Amino acid sequence: MKILVIEDEPKVATFIKKGLEELEYDVDIAYDGNIGKNLALKNNYDLILLDIIIPLINGLELCKQIKEAKPQQPIIMLTALGSTNDKVTGFDAGADDYLVKPFEFKELIARIKSLVKRTSGIIEHSSKITVADLELDLDKKIARRGKATIELTAKEFALLEYFMRNAGRVLSRSDIAEKVWDITFDTGTNVIDVYINILRNKVDKNSPDKLIHTRVGMGYIFNKE
């Protein structure tokens, strides 16, 4: 497996590289955003580990640029910025996962294995999902409610797709964390609730028929009631 580490702190980059190479991963290092971008677009990597605070091009902007050129490129952000807003911003930039420093190396490896397993078998095909008057075009990555197009980030689209594929089922926060973020739900964070509120405003705000409903103590359900 070939991994690109974009990290400006030499000690951290070396620590990650050494640990990954001991597990027989092939690792490249970039110490700034420009070099990272050139390597990411020039080569094919199974995964990119990306710090946010790096010189020349910050990690959030770099993540967006890489995802624009290679939408299916798996990216894990490694950063000391660990607030809920920071995480939401990272996911909005296109990150597939977000690991806060300091972290245990075994957790990093678990995240890497989980993400690569989830993304390695992606097969794109033309299809649409419809619930009530809401349509999700999986090919064009467009959501429409009635005649109106709903602007969604990549993570919001993934969350809405999961809801629509499971319409009529009560989904716990743990279910959503595992299937959409591919992480174990942390009871100390409200990232999932923040995203659902954002999605609710976009999907239900201008419609009399609400689709996203809260089940107190259980989670959320997506259907027309």
C-alpha cells in the first residue's frame, strides 16, 4: 500500500513514516502544501495523511484541490485542531476521516485499514434514490426536492444517501458514525447532530412535509410522516 504523508513537523512525519514502513507500507513525505499537491496529483496513492497547518497551501485548501482532481482519493486529516467546528470544516473540505493529535499509532493504523477497505471496492454506476419528492442522483451527485436543487457538501451527500437507503428505519448515532464517517461514535462530540441539523435545514426547511425526524433517546428516522 502506498501512502503520502503531508506533514511539516519533521519529527512527526518521521515517526509516522517509520511506523508505517515497519508494517511494510510504502511511504512518501511532503513537508509543505505545494510539494504535497504535486506528489498527490502526479502519483497514485492508496491513502493521503494530511495535516491542516502546513506551509504554502493549508491542509483544508489542499484537501479541496486534491478531491477536485481525484474525487475518490482517500484522505485522513491529522491535526491538533479538535473542536467540533474544526472537524466539520475538515469534513466539508472533503476529508474522509479526521484524527486529532496526539493519537495512538494503533488507532491511526485502524483508521487506515478501515478507510482503505471501505474505498477500495467503490463501483460507480448510474442510479437514483427517491423518497417522497426528494431525489438523489448518485451519478451526478445532485439532490433535488421537487424542482429545487439542494446544494450539499460531500459529507452531507453521504449522510443523506445513508438516510435515504435506510428510509423508515431508526438509525442511532452509532449507526451513522460507523456507516457515514467509518468511526466509532464518540459521546463527547456533537459532530453528527451538527451535520443532521445542517441537512435538515437544507432538505426540510422549505417543505411542509418533513423527512428527517428525531426519535428521542434512539436516534433519527428518515421518512414522510
